[in-house]
Amino acid sequence: MGWLTLRRPGFRIAAAAAALALAQTAALAQAGARPDPAPNLYDDPTPMLDRIFGSAEDPPAEPAPTMREIAGGGTEFAIGAALGFLWPKHADTHSLFGEVELRYFLEDWLVLKFGASMYRITFDHNGIVNQQYPLLLSVEIFPLPTIEIKPYVIVGGGWYYTKTDYRDGFSALYPNSSSSTFGYHGGIGAEWIHNNASIFFEGTYVLVDPKVNGTTSTDFNAWKLLVGLTLRF
């Protein structure tokens, strides 16, 4: 009966498991380590489950892309052109003009803009005709520089050269003249960037008084709207 018991498969499996456990215990003792204690029903199963299945850690969150990365990376300058509409306070009608600009990126949220344009403003049914050439320096502040359509605030000032021609009855009252003065502007805009190009919309209010005979100090104050395209490099 003893020989038959040794021949049973269950006995041989138990004997092999016992031998393997003894060998593991001897190896740990030789290495100076203690075998893990037998598990208890009241133990926390988390370490055992982590050992068997591995702990699933959340991947580190990727930082939000910056304006320069959205624009293709390395953007420091941008050149652009815009179509503009100007509504002076007491002019005969609005003026349509073009503007060129250069932007320099100090930070993703802070941009310097240099702009130049030329437009025509008339008063008293074309009796007073003004050609105005503003050179502008603006600061653009982007409070949310990483979203797809970025709103911004713009403030700045500029140098305005105004050339005035008098016609009809005004020519007998005033000689043609020119003047230079400083003006100020402020407003809001929005820009959408795709690769190295962007489209922007901008509205500002301009305060300027070129001291033109036949006009008042607020006649040249104007709303200005720009719709433009920039290329970044």
C-alpha cells in the first residue's frame, strides 16, 4: 500500500511543491533574506494584486502647446497686411485703406506690433481734404495664448503726419498745410493661427488731434477696424 501511495499523481505533485518551497527557502536563507510571510485573510490585497498584475499609473500630462509651437515653433517675428476701415467722428464718410505691420514676440502672451498705413479723411463735403500717414507702436496682450482662437487686448500710440488741402471756399480762408502730432489707440482683437500663418480681426478707437484749421479737436477721433493676414518666421 505504501508503494501504491507513492505512485499516486497527487502525492507526487505535493512532494514536488514541497521540495520547490524548501529549495526557495534555502536560497533566500543563503542570500540573507527572509521568505515572505504567509498571506492572511485580513491583509490588504493591494500589494499582492500590484505584484501580479502591475500598477497602472496615469501617464504624465503633456503641457499645453505655446503660441510658438502652434505656429510651427521658433516664432519670433511675423509680417502681415490688413484691410482697414476708418470712421472719423465728423468726417464726410468712412475711409478704406491698407496697413502693413511687423510683430515681435516677447513672450507667448506679449507681442510688440509696428504698423504703418495711409488714408484719406474729408470734411465739409470735400472742402477739407486730409492725407494722414500714421506710424504706430502697439502692445498686444494675449490672456489665453494656447487656445485655438486667441483674444487679445491692444494699446499703443503713434506719430501722425497729416497733409491738408483746402478747396472751394476754404481755399480763400486757409493755406494748405501739414502737421505732425502724437495720438493714442486702444481696443480688442482675436487671432486664429494655422501652421505659420494667422488671420486676425481687430477693433480700436483712435484719439488724435492734428490741429487742422477748420476742424475741431475731436473731428479726427475715429473707430478703426482691421482684418488681416500674418506670416510667421
